[in-house]
Amino acid sequence: MTDNEVAIVTGASRGLGLALARGLADAGRQVVVDGRDAATLRAAVGDVAGVTAVPGDVTDPVHRNELVRTAEDLGRLTLLVNNAGVLGPSPQPAVVAYPLDALHSVLDANLVAPWALLQRAYATLRANGGAVLNVTSDAAVEPYEGWAGYAAGKAALEQVSAILAAEEPDLRVWWVDPGDLRTRMHQEAFPGEDISDRPLPETAVPAFLRLVTDRPASGRYRAADLPAEAAT
């Protein structure tokens, strides 16, 4: 990766977002991260060189402006990773019982916020020959019972990504299914169940780094299908 390249990774207090932020920083990129709880975020990334914490909620337009401004001040913003999201009610309710106020919140976090952050960062990313990486899920394409709210947001984000790729051929746009990982969100989706058989988020990082380094064509990717070698 070239000197002075900057990435934004949302939702980096824990889980995949934190693992990606550490991986990108280790690969030589400046990384700007956010999370809703300031103390948790700073504790998670405070010891990681090259990572700048900007606490806040990605659904807040003032916070989104601060994220992009911070990244632009650090160097060449070339990568936006829309990772932040929420599961919704746990346990997951059926379609006919899904509370609509919760649905609004889920769609705001999982669809509207990444869309809005893309709009805010678009001009800089395009000028720098950058890329957008939207973290999605197999729930976007598989009809899992009880996942309707979360899946609706991810499915819509995938279609938005595909349309963006068609509209902006000079901008790399990837929407990536990381697979089932051992995260707090995944545990919340299966309350009371043992998910220790799922791999840790760090195991998916080499595939993501390879994607960012090799810059393949815009499209949908599964981390499990990407080359496993770590980027250099």
C-alpha cells in the first residue's frame, strides 16, 4: 500500500471492524475508526499505531462529517469500509411480529448510514482512485427464519452496491460476505447457544486485505472464496 493512504472503518470497537482496522494498520495504512461508546473504542484501538479513533454514531450526519474530515486531514482517503451495523431485536422476531420502530432503527444503521457516509466521502474517494467495501452477509441472499429485518437492510445494501458499481466504473465497489464469525452480534442472534465453533474475526482479515491490495473488479465476494495469503 502506498504511503499516506487512509481508510475509514466503521464499527471498530470490536469484532470484524476491530480486526480489519488492526490489519489495515499493520499493512501500512492510516485508519480512522468509529464506535458509539468512546471508552470502549479508545480501549480497543488505543495501542494500535496508525489508528485514529473518532467516537460517534454513524447514523449521525455530524459524526459522518467528522469521520471524513479527519481521514482527509491525515492523507489520501482511498478506502471506505462500511462495517458498522446492528442486529435488531434478540431473539429475532418473525416477519409478522417484527416491531416497526425497531425495523426503522435497523434499516437506518445498516442501509441509510453507509449510504450517507458513501455520499459524504464519494468525491474524495473518486478523486483518489479509491474503493468502497460494504460488509454484508449471507442473510442478504438466504431466507433464514427470523432474520427479516437485518436481512432486508443487507440485501438492500448489496443492491445499492451493485448499482453504484454500474454507475461508477472508475470506483471499486465490493460487497463482501465475511461468513459466520465468533462475534458479539452473532452471539446475540443465537442467545443461549454455543457459537465457539465459529472462527474468530481475525481469520477473515487476510482475505479482506488481499481484496484491497489486488483490487479486483467491483462485485460480490465471499471471504471464504478469496485467496488466503496475507497482503504485503
